[in-house]
Amino acid sequence: MERTYDYAWIIPFIPLTVPMSIGLGLLLVPTATKSIRRMWAFFSVSLLSIVMIFSADLSIQQIKGGFIYQYLWSWTINSDFSLELGCLIDPLTSIMLILITTVGIVVLIYSDNYMSHDQGYLRFFASMSFSNTSMLGLVTSSNLIQIYIFWELVGMCSYLLIGFWFTRPIAANACQKAFVTNRVGDFGLLLGILGLYWITGSFEFRDLFKIFNNLIHNNGVNSVFATFCASLLFLGAVAKSAQFPLHIWLPDAMEGPTPISALIHAATMVAAGVFLVARLLPLFTVIPYIMNLISLIGVITVLLGATFALAQRDIKRSLAYSTMSQLGYIMLAPGIGSYRAASFHLITHAYSKALLFLGSGSIIHSMEPIVGYSPDKSQNMILMGGLTKYLPITKTTFLLGTLSLCGIPPLACFWSKDEILNDSWLYSPIFAIIACFTTGLTAFYMFRMYLLTFEGHLRVYFKKYSGATNSSSYSISIWGKEASKSVNSGLLLATRNNNNKKRVSFFLNKTYEIDKNVRNMMRSFSTSTYFVKKNTPIYPHESDNTILLPLLVLVLFTLFVGSIGIHFGQGVMDLDILSKWLTPSINFLHQNSNDSGDWYEFVINAIFSVSIACFGIWIASVLYGSVYSSFHNLDLMNSFMKMDSKIIFLERIRIINGIYNWSYNRGYIDVYYATVFTRGIRGLAKLTHSFDRRIIDGITNGFGIASFFVGEGVKYVGGGRISSYLFLYFSYVSVSIFLVIYYLLFVSFH
């Protein structure tokens, strides 16, 4: 056991081997590195699997032993300052290690197939592995400086992955938006770290908590300043976990590949903010204002995320706002003192949301051959429908993930969300009412998403194509050289030119030449629907096994991971592994959580929460399920036109027009930020530029021009004769003396 802990510090560095090897290989032997590019996925999965086994062993020992391990070594030492690096293994760390590794492995397996046609395949896996390294380093950090270093690395990886398809202006803008928004929180976090060091003189969590708590209890520090520093620390978590008001980057982050969306929203970037709050909770608990602020921000985020998801048509954006809402629950829980419930919901939500995002990727993958490789079409739920008969496995897994997120027993999120709802009633009835109302909204928009996607008829059909039967289709993102000839956008149709090169159209009206080596690494779609006769419709098809396997694995987690937190007292149903896992943390925080109970209390609470969820599901079924009932006997194209128009009409019913506009336009918060901050800052910049150019530069240029004219005038006075200079000098002195005497006489007489 001691040997396992002694080598725990190498956990973050194991996945780092992949990006380093890929970078070195591309630098020294690029051809060989590219030729075995599919092997890098195997290495990535293998190394992360080693970390998972290591993490599982540490977690088992945490559950059995219940102690905290910390290993430190000195980095910088002098007479006035000492900084140490280290590895901290405690229950919170072990939970995060399990989440990062298990979700990361299934996402990597999924990505091997999903990104196999993309020329940025190596860059993708290098960025993914470096992201895993950064997150593993973050959760094992033993002090605030170390956390901040890995915090910035996580942000950098998110920037690279969100903007993976950086030739698309939308993706480039999305990664910049995420970067700038998170810089606001990161700057606050840095100031908070420096402020706490000024107060306590330490960056280490163990010493920092002890010193800070003693100062607060003994009034040894200004309470306003201490509260301000703690608020700045929380600001970093607000930005990283997409809490209101710094949530605006999250839906735009969906411009990255779908596996990135699953990784960011389940186990990495958004979880980092929640982790920071949980790690610093011993510090926050002694400042009531901060705990109230955390719970208030959490409950606002819960409600706003759910309302914004109501009318979204992009399937990934709808899931993104769902993530925002669920992160609000996870942030609300520690704010009301429910550390255990926050950790529990973090686990259950991670697996359920990863399942939903990877399921949406399977849906998008099946829709792309029909509507084209444009996210505006392939991710638009208005163009979907009737996918049940085409994607039966994806449909089943997506439905289970939807039911879990709605809080339907016995799926995972039911156990954790129900616990948060119960604890919120003990803290504040207002917060509890909002949280319960949001539960109904969650059920409504999740089943709206399911019904629009899988039920009814397919609302878009394969358009008429003509072409040779020996043509093949490729999916390409970037890296090709732009050719001179333009083609119409749409499906990516590969043709051969006179030089025996293939040209592939990207999302824009441009053609890209593909290098021969890259073309050999790309695999054409094997589905026979690409080799069809003219006017033959193409229908969606189920994804490959390497895409479906991660979905099935995540289904198992969604079904059974909730059992680790089941607690009905001390009877035979006491399966509460989570409480044993978190015992050191719970004891340290002196938490009075609602852990104990009996069957009667549990059933009453469960009936209430499940009834709200079922009501939301019923409303969604009435509004969206009835859309399809009258179209079974219509012609396919007429059905498409009428169904589409009826859904648009349904979305814009005058009675709920205001709610629809509020939701679809994201509460106008982005518009407000663009008006106040973006345009305001640009206006201030223009004003500053005008002041600098007209006033500052004007004064400087004025002195220069004046000096020029004075010099020009003086040069005509000089004649080169000393007698003339002496005459002028004595004349000046005589006149000056005369004026002085005249002034003195004038003053004396008056």
C-alpha cells in the first residue's frame, strides 16, 4: 500500500508520453509518424488505462483506510520564501482520478473512429492526452500555485480543442470567446491566491486552512479583505464551471468535435471549477457570506441553464445548457453544506452527460451524409426525427441517459439529484422550490430533445445527386492547400482532376487539394448509401462498433454507479460506499448532511421529485409527441414540409412567444455583453486613441513645430560678425535695465 502512494506523483506524467512522442516524431520522422497514426490512439488508451488501474487501487485504499496522503519536495527555498511541489491523495482526488480516467478512456476509443477521416487526427490525440495530463495534475496538486499552473494548462488545452477546426470562423471565435471569458476568472483566481498568501504566508492547503481558520476565529485578519480574497478565488471557479454570469462561453464551445464536447462537459474543464470549490470548502465554510454567494450563484445557474435549453434547436447546444444547469446543482450543494451530495452528483452527472454527448455524436455522424457536413444542419433537431428505426442502439442509450438526467429511478442521477433537493429544503425553501421547478424543466427539455430526434418521421431527405458510382466521400477539416476552382457547398464530394489528385470541398465554397500521403491515411465511408442511383434517398445508419462500444460502457455506469451512494440507514440496504469514501473530508468539514433516513422518508421524497419529472415529461409528450400523430399516411415530401412547418409553428405559439424568445436568444445576455462590454470597450479604445492622437501627440507635435519656427526665425538674425552680436547683447541688457528701473520708480511713486 505504501509503495502505491509513494509512486502516486507519476500519475499526471504517464499520459504526457503521447503528446511528447507525437511532437518529437513529427519533428524527426514525420512520414513514419503519420503512417502509424492509428497506433497513437492505442497508446493513448493504454497509458490512460494504466492510470485508471493505478487510480482504482488508490481509491480502494481510500475507502478501506480513510486517510490522506501527501508527498512534498522543495522547489524554491530562501530565508523569506519557500515553495514546495507535491502530490495530495485524498477522497476528493481519488474521485476525480476515477472520473477523468474512465470517461477519458471511453472518449478516446470513441474518437478513434469519429475522427478517423480527419487530417488533424494526430493533433487531436496529442491535445486530448495533454488535456488529460493537465487535469490529472490539477486534481493531485497540493498547493494553490501548483493548481494555478495546471489550471492554466487546462484552459490552454480547452482553447486548442474548442478551436480544433480553426479554419472555420465560428470555431475560431468560439475558442477565443472561451479564452477571454476564462481569463476574467483566472485573473480573479490569481489575485485571490496572492491575497491569501499575504494573509496566511502559505500556499499549502494544510497550513493555509489551519492558519486562515485561526485568524478568522480570533479576529486576526480584516474580515472584509478575507471575504474579498475568497470571492476572487470563487470567481475562478465561476468562469471555469460556466456559472452565471461567466457562462457565455459554454454553448459556443460546441463548435469543437463532439468527443471534445463530451470530455469538456463531463470530466475536465467544467469539473475543474467544481473541484476547486470542493478543495477550498474548508476555507469557505468559515465565511458565511461566501457560502451564501456559492449557493446563490448555483441556484441562479440551475434556473438559467434550464430555461435557455428549452428552445434550442442545436442538439449539442441544448446539452451544453443542460450541463450548465446540472453544474448549478453541483455548485448549489456545497453552498448549502452538502459536500457529499455535490460529490455524488458530480459522479453520476459525468457519466450520464458523457453518454448523451457521445450519443449526439452518433446522431450527427448519421445525419451528415444526408444534410451535409455543416453543423448548422447536421446538429439541427428540426431536421431530424424518426431515427428510432435507423439508430436503435443509439436511441436506447440516449433514452437511458435522458431518463437518468431527468431523475427517474433507478438510474444514476436520481439518487444524487434527489439528495440535493432534500438538503436544499433544509437550507432554504426558496432555493428548494427553484431547484424542484428546474427538475421539471429538465425533464421537459430533455424529452423535447429526445422526441424531436427519434420520434415521428425523418424531416429531411436526401436531395438528388448525380455522379459516377466509383466516387468516394471523405470528411476533411483542414490542412489542405486551397485550390483556385470553387465548387458548391454541400456534401464533401471527392473527384479526380488531371493530375490524379483528389479535391474535397470544405464547409465553404472552396476546394482543397489533399496531399497523397494524407489521402492514403484517410478512409472512405464504407456505407453503401454513397453509391446510389440518381434520385435515391439516403437514410441514416447506425454507427460503427467502436462508436457504439463506449455508449454501451457508459450505459452500464449510468445504470449502476448510483448504487455507490444508496443509504437507508444501518440496515441491509446500507450500500453507501460514497460516505465511507468521503469520511475524512466529511469529518473535516463537520458536515451535518441528510445521510440517515428510513424507507418511508425516502419514498415520500422520491415520489415528490419523480412526480415533478414525470409531469415535465408529460408536457413534452403532449406538445411534441402529438406533432407526429397525424402524418403517418402522408406522402414523404409533403410530410416533411408540413411537419417542419408545424414544429416551427409549435415553437412560436403566441402564448409562449416571450418565453421562446428568451430561451432561444439565451436570455439576451450575450447581446447585453456585446453591447456593454465589447462595444463599450471598443468605444473607450477609440476615445483613448483620439485623445492620444489629438491631445498628447498634439502637445508634443506643437512643441516640435514651435521649435522649428523659432529656429527658422533665429537663423536669419545671425550674420557671423561678433560686433553685431555684442551690439545686440548690450542693447538687450540696456533695455532690460531701463525697464527694471522704470518699474521700481513707478512702484515707489505709487
